[in-house]
Amino acid sequence: MRAYRVAYDGRPFHGFQRQPDVPTVEDAMFDSLRDLGALDGEERKPDGYAAAGRTDAGVSARAQTVAFEAPDWLSARAFNSELPASVRAWASADVDPDFHATHDAESREYVYYLYAPAGVEDGLNQQSVEDAFTHLSGEHDFHNLTPDDEGTVRDLRATVERDGDFLVLGLEAGGFARQLVRRVVGLAVEIGRGESEMAKIDRVLDSAPLDGPEGVAPAPPYPLVLWDVEYPDVEFDVDEDAAATAREVFGSRHAEFRTVSRVAGSIRGSLE
């Protein structure tokens, strides 16, 4: 059994988990394994396969973790040879035969990059966002921030740091129910913009279900990244060749969108 760290740009995909008739990250990985002869064409997925998390459509990852019965020759570099450029394996580890990438995860960390230039009129109040995250941290039943009926009690660690024009929102817990990360962010943004009072957090964390108008919409998926997944006693070896190609791919994307941002900014500026 081998586990792999996989980074991907989530924008071209309709989420991580396989779905009929739309591209997903799992489809890209399984197609790669078939092309490499590591997965029989009749098999839906590799033996023992599991993934750390099921990211939503548009959500990216730095360290999504998948594990399955892999041939000895399937290094991260070999895996990448048939993957699309937007999906890059960059590290791997040999794990016990009963290892399960979902159930054995000790913690999961997400990072949300919230565009919030300091000093912009009608923008986000950073202190209010920080206060909201402090209030949401700790063990709570987050049943009002997810459509799930189970696994809603979580011990959340939520942090806020400024990095230039962005607030970098960190959210860490043993696991997350569906949409929980994006709805926590959405609630903090409501408070940061003055659209809701801090008291709304107490209402959200109350045992009584929220009425529709009181609900919290999930924040957009594109700024969200599955940043890390921790496993006790598992050490991943970075494949330097594979990591280099990942840096190249994401470096190109970074340059591309900085250029797009510069063009849009220059047009906006010229019209003021």
C-alpha cells in the first residue's frame, strides 16, 4: 500500500470525487493509472483506494492524500507522466496494508485566501473577522453550517493572518462536514462586513435549527485550498523531480493570473 500527496488546481474540475459525465480529479487520477497499466480497464478504482477528503467543485489542494495498492515502480514522477498538468503528485510513502487515507487522518487543514485590501471603504473589518474566528474556535456542534446530519461536532482551530491585500484564513480540525469550511468563512465575512452581528454566531451554534432566511451561504470555492492532512507515524518522501514539475505548473498559473490581474487593473484605473 502506498500513499501519495497530490496538488491540484480545482478550477477545471467539478470537484474531487468521481461523477458521471463531468471531469473530476479522481477521474483524472484513475485515467492516468489505466494509461500506465496500473489499473485494469474494468476496475472502477484501485484496490484499497481511499482519499483524505472530497473537495468541492473549484476547490484546490496542496496535499490531498490518496492511498491504494500501487506497483513498486509507481513513483510520484511516474504517476505524473499521464496526469493533466493541473494535477501533480509530489510525494509518497509506503504505509501499512490496513492504512485508510480517510479514517486514519489525524487532522486536516484548509486555507482560504480572502481578498480584503486594508483601508478600503466598505471593505472587511479585519478585527471583526478575527473576533468571529475566535468565537467559532473550539469544540462546537456545527450542524447549522452543513447539510450533513452526522459528524457535525468538531474541535475547530481558526486563525487569521494578513498577507498584503489578503486575509489568510486557516481552519484546522480532525475532519470537516460538507461545506463546513466555506460556511464558517461565509459567516465570518458577514460579520466582517457588518451584515450580521457577532450574536449570530451564538444563534448558529445553538441546538435549534436555523430557518432558511437565517442560514449562512457558503463562501465561493475558488480561494479555498486543502493545505495539509496529518497522519500519525507516516513520513512522506518528496520526489524532487515531481515536485519540480509541480512548482513549474503552479508558477506558470501564478504568472498567468498576475498578468490577467494587471490587465484588468489597468483598464479599471484608466476609467476612473
